[in-house]
Amino acid sequence: MEILVCVKRAPDTSENEIQLAAAGGDIERDDLVYSVNEPDNYAVEEALQIVARTGGSVTVATVGGEEDEEVLRREMAMGANRGVLISDDGFTGSDGRGTAAILKSFVETGRYDLILTGVQAEDGCAQVGGMLAAMLDYPFASLVTSIEVLQNGKLKIAREIEGGSKEINHIDLPCVLSIQTGINEPRYVGMRGIRQIASVPIPTLGASDLGMDGGAAGRAAAKVRRVDYFTPPEGKGAKILTGSREEIVDQVMELLKAEGGLN
Amino acid sequence: MSRIFAYILHKGGVADDSAAELAAAARKIDRAQPCTAVVTGWGADLDKVCESLRGAYPEIWKIAAGPLAYPNAELVRQALLAVIPAGSVVLVPHSHFGVDLSPGLSIKMNAAYVPDVVDVEGAEGSWLKTVRQEFGGQVSAHVHCDISAGAVLNIRPGAFRAEGDAPAEGRVVDKSAQVGAPTARRQYVETIAAEAGDVDITREQALVSIGRGIGEEENIAIAEDLAEALGAVVSCSRPVVDAKWMDKSRQVGSSGCTVRPKVYMACGISGSFQHLAGIKGNPFIVAVNKNPKAPIFRVANVGIVDDILEFMPALAKRVRKESVPAKTKGAAHD
Ligand SMILES: Cc1cc2nc3c(=O)[nH]c(=O)nc-3n(C[C@H](O)[C@H](O)[C@H](O)COP(=O)(O)OP(=O)(O)OC[C@H]3O[C@@H](n4cnc5c(N)ncnc54)[C@H](O)[C@@H]3O)c2cc1C
Ligand SMILES: Nc1ncnc2c1ncn2[C@@H]1O[C@H](COP(=O)(O)O)[C@@H](O)[C@H]1O
């Protein structure tokens, strides 16, 4: 099976405390730690496991800039056969629809049986996969938690739904699936693996390589714009306990007794 | 302004709580514009749901078709495209279903899409001003969307307060004929219910809940020890389950369990809306987090800014010190 996995480099929320910049309007970006968007890593692992079972190859692609090449290399160190950087000045300011339109043009330059995305980017909207599918007129399923390849050009998939239940579906190939975290255990990538891939050339494709006209992506085409970031409303707000750790532990002890937290 | 529609989720003949919230969101988008409910399904359940919405919506469009008995997003999309006029604003709950339906629907409508909307702050020309949260709720963002060609907005459950002011008795309009029998390349097979675990966290009075802040699998023992001292049980957030450190049956949240304890200790949990969605019954929430700006502190009753790996053992020790006399007394009877 020929599998394309769309990956994105995103600020890693588990490594960062996201703060508003002093000037306001944006978040503090100076010390942000970026990595592969978490669910995308699960998507690449799933693609590698499918290919190990059925044959074929895994391509990873990202729409971004030079700095995003590192995530392609990381996923290639995991075992992806090929990485493609899709980059063009004209793509700057694209919304999710624009990104999906760019990926659609890229998909049409090749032949893929299965396209995987992550469920949602840390800084995204859980939209690119579903939009890409609609643009390609492929079937789509979101929040996928298992994939089994059937013999008849179909997949049997599980989707996560409310309350920990699963919805089982059959879906025709080619299709687009958005992969939910926890579907597998992504393999570890050591420094050695990354070094081995460091000199492999990664092709960069621009709008003209994809045969894209100007109107489909970029700032002017965006129907959605993030105008600014701001501090969320405080809500009722917790009473923050103060004092030494011992004093705080004493206070918590009294509260737990009063509230029925000691059984 | 464009017409507004609300897609109603329902189950077993009962409309989801989001039905009333979407009506409230529609009023916030445009008070002057009546919002039409769209309900897809099949059989007596569908009629029951339509009937129940007459107090909340002036008009209810009913779409009945056998294949729509289960809400398969691909089929529902075809149904909506058949009846909703171009240029409309469509509201959908930001649920597991909404995430499946809406991105593709917006493309087929050639409309803008904004997911997980938590508020609306009016419009500027054809640009609607919505509010979202990003990075797990650590920051909010103003997101403007051009609705001149219509829009699909996914509304966060619980974000809009359902208001009491009922409109005139709504009327149910049968639109089924416009839809016919939709067909899909994705077929629903069955639903598999969540597996029960060794303990049922939904019945516990006190939970020590751990999140990604626990750091490593080995550290779970620290939480187990505190829970044991308190007579509580350990539950967790999703990353702990994704890492296979705890069983899925211990996960609290929209894709896990809904818990109703008296006391909920959130340790190293940031407080994402998917996690909070699983905490019901207004428990006393004690949050321990090393980040004073963590969103969990906006909903907790008391907060402790500390390292959980230091705080949990200190609390466990204190609890044990207090309960020693009681235990010794018990032992004397043996
Ligand atoms: C469709 C969907 C469904 C989902 N369903 C669920 C669900 O059911 N349940 C759920 O929980 N999530 C769910 N999620 C994931 C959710 O969006 C969040 O990613 C998740 O809840 C974050 O978990 P966390 O708070 O443990 O981790 P993080 O957000 O990474 O937060 C970790 C916190 O720990 C703090 N911390 C780190 N180290 C320490 C330390 N040593 N001492 C003290 N504090 C520390 C950090 O400051 C941070 O606030 C779902 C997501 C999607 C897309
Ligand atoms: N710029 C991008 N390049 C490649 N894939 C992307 C890009 N943005 C989003 N995706 C994919 O779409 C998924 C959902 O992202 P989003 O819709 O932005 O939340 C991500 O997990 C990626 O798999």
C-alpha cells in the first residue's frame, strides 16, 4: 500500500508553558520548543506498521518552511521512505482550507492508496484531513484508533466516540483517515537514526511544481484569520494555597476532611 | 445576514444537551435571525426528537431516511447539502461527530469553517468575530471568519448558556423528499462499548487523578500510595492512557469516563476541556500543578503551585500520621 502521512511541526504543549507576549496579540515565541505534532507521530507509526504487513511505502509531507525539514527527517529516521517539503512564499498566511488545497495538489502529483493525518495540530483546528478528503472526494474518518486492511479494497477501522466506546466502520480505499493518539506505541528515534538521515536530500516543491494557481491558498484566499491571542477569562478561579509545603499540606488535610476526601 | 441552521445530535429519541446551546449560540450570532433546527434519523425516535425541539426552535426540519438511522457523517453531509441553502451558517456541536462531519461539509458548501467556538463577539461587515481557545486552553484567540459564502461553526459543548426564553411553538417541516436515500463509501458496522476495568472510577467518592505531569510510569506508584492513604482511587488524563501506563477504564474525560466524586485531586493535569467534560456533579477540586497559569486553576476550588512528585508524598505522609491512632485502635480489637 502506498501511504502518505501529512505531518506538521508544532509547538509542543507538554514542553512549553504558553504565555502571551508582553507586546500583546501574540504568544511568546522566543523559547518555544517545537516538535512533530503528537498525533502525527502515531500516524507515521501506523503507516509503517501497515506497510510492514502489506508492503508498499510511506511518504511524509509537510507544508511549511525550511525550519520544518527537521520533522520530516525525524519521521524518516522512524522509517518513512521519503520526505517532501512543500514550500512557497505564496502559501504564507494560508488557513486550514488553504493547507488542504496545497496538500490536494500534492496528492494529485502521485498515487496514494491511503492518506493519514493527525487528529489535530497543537496549534490547529482538527480540520485539514477532513477538508483534504472532501477536496479529493475521498471518503474520510476522523479519530481513528485501529486499522485493519481487508482483502476487497477496503479497510476496517475503529473510530473513537464518546465515553471510551468505539465505532467500527468499513471504508473504501483510497481514503483519508485522521489518527487519534494512543492507536499504537510510536517507536523511539535515537540520535543515531537522525544522524543517518541527515544527509539524505529532501525535495522541496513549490506552487508551480504542484501546478497550483494563485487563488487556492495564501493569505488572500483565507476565509478564517486568527486576529490575536489574549488571556482567557479568569472564571471563578481557585483559591491558591500559600505557605511552606508543610503548611499547605496541613491546609489540604483540613479541606479534605471537610469535603469528604478522606475515606 | 445569512440563515442559521443548527444540527441536532440525538440518541434514543432524546436530543443532546447541545440542542439548546446551539440555539443560544445562534441568538448570539444574530438575535434577529430565527434559527432552524435540522434533525436527521429514522423512525419513531426521530419524530420524538423533532417534537421535543418545538419549544426551542421556531422551525424544525426533519430528514427521515433508513440509512440515517445511525449518524454516519458522510450520509449526514449529503442530507444537509441537499436541504441547506448556499450561504447559510450551520452550527454543529464540537463533539466526536462534529469533528467527523464539519471540515468536509464546509468544503462542499464552499463555506468558512471554525471549530470549537467558545464565544461570539458580533460581526464586522461579512466577518464574524469568534473566540477560540488554543494550546489546551492556555491562551484564548480572536478568530474572524468571512461568512459571505456561509460558514460551518462547531460549538464547544457547555460554552453557550441555554436560555429560557422560548420562542413560539415551533413547527416541524418534513424535508425527507429532498434527500432521498443517501449512499456512503464508509459503512457503519457496529458500536463496541468501553470495556470495564478492575475498578469503576465512576462510582468512587475520592479520586487522585494524574496527568502528563506524572512524567514516568514508575512515578504512578507515588499516586497509588497517596490514594491508598486517602482511601481514594487513581484516575488519569488521556496522555497517561495513550502511553499505556494506565488502563483506558481509568481515563476521565469526553473520550473516557464521566466521574462524579465528592473530591477530585487533579495532579499534573492542565485542565483541557476534553478532560473537564468528564468531571460532573460539582466535586471539590484540588489542583496541583507547577505552572501557576495552568487552566485547571480556573475551575478548581483550591490550587497548589508545586511539583506533584514532591507534594503527593508529603500529603500521603501527613494523612498517614493523622490516621495512625485510628488504625492502632482498630488493631487492638483483633
Ligand atoms: C477528540 C479528543 C478527545 C479527548 N479526550 C480526552 C479525555 O477523555 N480525557 C483527557 O484527559 N484528555 C482528552 N483529550 C486530550 C486533551 O485534549 C489534552 O491533550 C489532555 O487532557 C492533556 O492531558 P494532561 O493535562 O495530562 O497533559 P498536559 O496538557 O500536557 O498537562 C500537563 C500538566 O502537568 C503540569 N506538570 C508537569 N510536570 C509537573 C510536575 N512535576 N508537578 C506538577 N505539575 C506538573 C504542567 O504544568 C501541565 O499543566 C482528548 C483530545 C481529543 C482531540
Ligand atoms: N502544514 C501542514 N503540513 C502538513 N500536514 C498538515 C499541516 N497542517 C496540518 N496538517 C495535518 O493535518 C492534521 C490536523 O491539523 P489541523 O487541522 O491544523 O489541526 C495534522 O495533524 C497534520 O497531519
